Amino acid sequence: MAKTYRPYVPEQDLLLPPSLREWLPEDHLAHFVSDLVDHLDLSAITAVYEDEERGYPPYHPVMLTKVLVYAYCVGVFSSRRIQRRLVEDVAFRVLAAGNMPDFRTIADFRKIHLVALKGFFEQVLQVARDLGTLRVGRVALDGSKIKANASKHKAMSYGRMREKRRQLRAEVNDLLAHAEAADAAEDAEYGRDRRGDELPAELQRRESRLKRIREATRALKARAKEDAAAKGQSVEAAKPDPKAQYNFTDPESRIMKGPDGFVQAYNVQVAVDEQQLIVGQAVTQETNDKKQLLPMITVIEQQLGDTPPQLLADAGYCSDENLTAIVDTTLDAYISTRKQKHGERPGPCPRGLLPKTATIVDRMTRKLHTKTGAAVYAARKGIVEPVIGQIKHARGFRQFLLRGFETVQGEWSLVCTTHNILKLYRLYA
């Protein structure tokens, strides 16, 4: 007797139209994202389309929002990869309800509505608060370098620009002389119907490079004046450092020291609570975290709507200015005063009172050496560092897709928002 199998007829049409939601289990992330987005205020996005009656009807903005949010949740950031998933992936097809927008539509939607998508971060935090998941308590800060959508090899120093400008000027002058000399020969060879003032392709390339270098030089000079004004120095006398870098692909990114050497990057900041929810996020062009402590406290208050009672931060945030400013706040801060080696444990707390000559750094060091202080600060690694790992390693977000400081801020906000959505999904799905 022949073996009996379950029916398998690929060519058979469906007799009744199926519900798309039945293609996935009820507790699937796609359903969670869909239901969550339905509860968010999307008026900032939909308002863009309401008054426009011309042209072919656009894709529904709610559908595109769900697809984009879900894509970032599962680590699919490229618009081309999202388009491919809309064809091949069941969850994407369920969220899109069979729609298949192309990658350009997806990329344009993300770019146009980046400010509105940025506002989702506070809305998702409010959802977490309403669910009782978010309880304002201990918060840990950390920063990380995320590569910009630009190569460090497309950067040039101010000193190199000055040399290159002189070289290009000489080459342009030589080519102009050569072009003038060639005009007579071309007139004799091709006739006088040509204008004779067309620039050779090589000359056009050199002139365009010279123009870009001039623009970069002006930008570096403006940056030097801004830095001088911030430091209270003479603006008129300010000159760029010969080693100051300018990137021609993304001028607002910076060369930064990362774990794998120097990279063209942005410095992203996160504040994380004990549930590993991100309660504050920002992007900065600063190459280190020294000046980010006080701005991040303000960011937490703005985005979370509350001030945490306790703050933990590593040695990157330690400075006399920061520790002095923290004293005037209600925060109970635990900030490492030096970088610790892997596996290093703080030694026993010295006995006796601190001398009157003790600095603000000495006082923080003593606080961290107490039994209570050491136990509190030890929790920092388990709170904030796994979040950075989940974003960069688990979801694979290691490089921004967009360029420019404002757009990068929006993209990072979307990454942090989807991190919080994943946390809520794992808690409640």
C-alpha cells in the first residue's frame, strides 16, 4: 500500500479569500507592531497627504509606517532589502496587506517623515508608562560610535586642503593654456562652428574639485570661529587647526576613535533604566562623552518627562565641571573617576574622613569605594551595555544609512524606538 501524505497541490487556487492575519501566529511581532502603531498619533504623517488631491493615490502612510517600524525591529534597515522582504517575507506581506512599494518610495517616506518618526520615541515611552513597565528609577548612561554613511578616506585636513588648492590652481592654469593652444588646431580640424570655449573633461574635474575644496575651507574656518566664540576667544583671530578634518561625503560627521581604530562616525548617547528601556537618546558630533553628561540629563527630562533619582556613568563622563554641576541637582550620581581594566574590582574603602583638601574627584572616588557605592555602580554594566550590544550586534545596526546631523538624529531615534518596542513585545506578547 502506498504511503499517504497530507495534500500538496501548489497549482490549486484558494477557494475562499484568506485573512492575512491568519498567516502568522497571534503572538507574532508583526501583529504587536501593527496594534501598537494603530494606537500612536500619526497625524503629523497623515496631514502631509490630506490636502493633496493631485496625482495617483499614494500608498497608505499607516501601512508604510508599520512596515518601516517592523523592518527596524528585525534589523532590516536598507530600503532595497525592505522591498525584497515585501515580496519574500510573510510578516512583511501581512503588514503591507499585499502592497509592494518599491525601495525609492520607502526611502523617500523615511526621509520626508523623519521628524514625525522621531516623535514616536516619546509616544512609545508613554505607552510603557501606561502599561506600568516604565518606573522612573536608576538610569545608566553610555555612548557609542556609529559609523557615518561616509568613508574616512573621503576626509581631508585643513593643511592638506591648502596644499591641494595650490596644486589644483597650477594644474587648472596649465590646462587653460593647453586648451587655448588647442583651440586653433581644433578650428582647423573641425571648422569654426564650435564655440571653441568648451572646457576639457579633465579641466572640468579639476575645477569642480577646487570648488569643493574652497567650500570645505570656508566650512572649517566657520567651525574654528564657532569654537573660539564658545571658548570666549577672539573670533577674528581664529584659524582652523591644520589637522582639522572635513569629510566631503558627510561634512557633519567626524573622525572618531572607536574600538577598531579611527572611523568616520557620530557619537550616539543612550540613557537606560533597569528594565533596559531607553529613556533618553541623542546624537552628538563630539568625539568623546566628557560634555554629554549635563545635556543628557536635560534630554532625559524632556523625553521621559521626569528626572531619575539615581544616575550611573562610566569614566568617559567624569570631569571636574560635571561633578561640580551634579552636586547642585537632586540626582544621586555614581560616576567612575578612572577607566577600569576588565574584571577589575574596587579595593577596600580607605578608613577615616576625607581631608579638607580633597577635590570633587576624590570625593566621588571615595563614594564609589564604599560597599554601597561599589554595589550600585556595579549594576551599570548590566543595565546599559547589553542595550548597545543588542542594537549593534543582535540587530546589526553599525552604520547610519542617512547623511547629515539632523537626519542621523531622526534615524537614531527610530532605532531606539524600535528597541523599546521589542522590549515591550517580549514582556507582553
